[in-house]
Amino acid sequence: LNRESVNSDAQSFVFINNKVDIIKTKAFSGNNNMFNFSGNDIGKIESSAISVTFLSIDISRNTFHSPVSGPGSPLLSLGPSPVCVPDQGADDYPDSSIEYRIVASPAITFQANYFPQFSLAMLHLPGAQNVPLGSLTISSNRVPCDCRTVKELAILADFDHLDLEGGEGGGGTEFGDL
């Protein structure tokens, strides 16, 4: 997909179960309430390849074969965009001209993706700072278990919950085992 190949300002945009050799910078752009990029097989992806604002985004079950091409992250230009929606819990008042509104929080789902060649840049998602923690789902992503390639990721991890002294589970855990 070349630059500006897909520009969508639709309520919902779905790009699922596709095989793409390369996604160039800003190939996807637009403003969507729901952006779903799932089940795709991606050969190579460039920096800022997906440049969309969204209320809810789902990037799941994709395979990203090559590390990011160029400096930066393919997800660098994702922008969560809160939206005012009618308050479903508001009492109905006789004056129907008044509509009470609330701000719907943006949500990000980034799960079950596979990275045969790991690149920390792929996980750089600055837009996540603007998403409430309860609306941020990052789980079950797979990277090759090679200590050299995941060293930077392991440094960022929180190991406070691990029993490194052996405790009840026995055996203990060494940082080299992670």
C-alpha cells in the first residue's frame, strides 16, 4: 500500500484478513470511531504507516514479518479522539430539547500479534498516553524468545511480582530465564 492509499472518514473502518507485502508511511489515514486492523499478514511496515484518529482501535491477530522500515514506529501517528455521545443513563425530562451528553473515552486493543523479527519501535505507541488504563488492552503478543532481541523490552518490564528467591514455587527465576 502506497502513501495515502486508504483515507477513510467513516464511522467504522475494517481491514481484516489481508496479505500485504509493504505498507508505506501514511498508507492508512482518516478519522474513524472504530478502526479495526486484524488478522493481517504484513511483510514490511514503515514508520507512521497508520495515521488515524479514533474512538476505538483494534490491532489484533496480525503477523508483522519484518522489523519497522525506517526510523520511528508504524503506530506513531495514532491519535485517540474522545467523542461526546448521548448519556444513556440520564433521566428523560419533559423538555425533549435538552440532551445530556457525556464524553466517551477512547480505547486501544493491541493483542495476539506475532513479530517473527522483533523491533522495539513497533511497540512505540505514544497515543496510549491519552487512553484510560481500563480502556487499554495489550496482551498475548508474541516475539521470538532470544535474550538479545528482547533485552530492551525486558528492561521496561515490572518484575516486582516475581519470586526471584525461590519461595514456595521453588527453583526461583533468574533474569536470564525471562
